[in-house]
Amino acid sequence: MGEACKLEYQTKTLKAFKNNNPVIFKALYVSNYHKVESLVLKNSGSMEYAKYIYQDAFTKTWKDIKSYKFTPQNEIDLQDYLYQIAKNNWKEVSVSKSLKKTNSSHNYLEILEQGKCDNNIGENILERQTMDAYKKLEQPCKKVLRLFYFDKKTLEDIAGELNIPESTVRNKKYSCMEKLRAMMITQNN
């Protein structure tokens, strides 16, 4: 009997979430963040990574619910699903971070991230490999990365130029760099 009530509650929560109910969004976002933050911090991550990981997981969860890829099962609820996505995202970032330390192809990505990039791209093989991967990115990613790393614009300036919130630019930059890293790993394997 308790299981039926739980399933009914989850169904109502999912419906409200799917309908973009701001109260449910905020409640779920706030109530689940600290669990993910704890996961990331316990595994050598930073607060910044925790925020990015959680934002990506929350967005993916919302998209999966909207597209009916996720429906509640007896023992799986929304919080567990969100946490599992965040955990998987963190594993990917952790692997990427460890590969970055051991794989020389990531040195150029580190230079890009640190903003030490100049406009003489293409002078060595590593730079060409990075640029080849960059060229394969979708246009929105290319634009954000170009404006930030090559045109040296601030997140605030990019937000103004693209007419989107600064937090969206920050999340987009992060997810685009993750895509670029993944392409570099694939390209070098």
C-alpha cells in the first residue's frame, strides 16, 4: 500500500516537473544538490565542478522526463535517477581529468582553459589536432569557445552578445569543453 502512494506521489511530481512547475523545479534542485556536491568534493572535485555536474544532470533528467525516457519504477525515484546521472557525469569528468594528466594531447586543452591561447594556432601537431576537433563541434559550441578563448571576451560580454544569461554561457562553455575533450580522447585512441 505504501508503495502505491509513493508511486502516485512520484507520478504527480514527474508531471509537475515535466510541466515546468517552478516550485517543483526549485524544490528538487535544492533538495538534491548537496548530495551531488558531497560526491564531487569527496572525490577530489571542486565546488565549481559540483555545480557544473549537477546542472548537467538536472538538465538531462528534465529532458529525459520530457521525452518519456524516464518513468518511475518501484525502487527508482526521481532523486535516485538524478543522482545516478550526476554520478556518471562525475565519473566521466574524473576519467577525463586523469587522462588529461597522463595524455599529452590534453596539454593544449589546458592552455585553452587557462586563457593562454594566442592566435597562431596550427604551428604544431597538437594544436592542429585540437583545431580539427574544434572544427567538428556544433556551431553554438564553436561560437562560445571562440569568443571566450580566441577573442578573449568575458562571460558577461558573451552573454550580452548572445543575449542569454551569464550562467548559461558558463554552463555552455563547460559542456563544450567537455565535448572537445571527449573528441580529443577519441581522436587520440
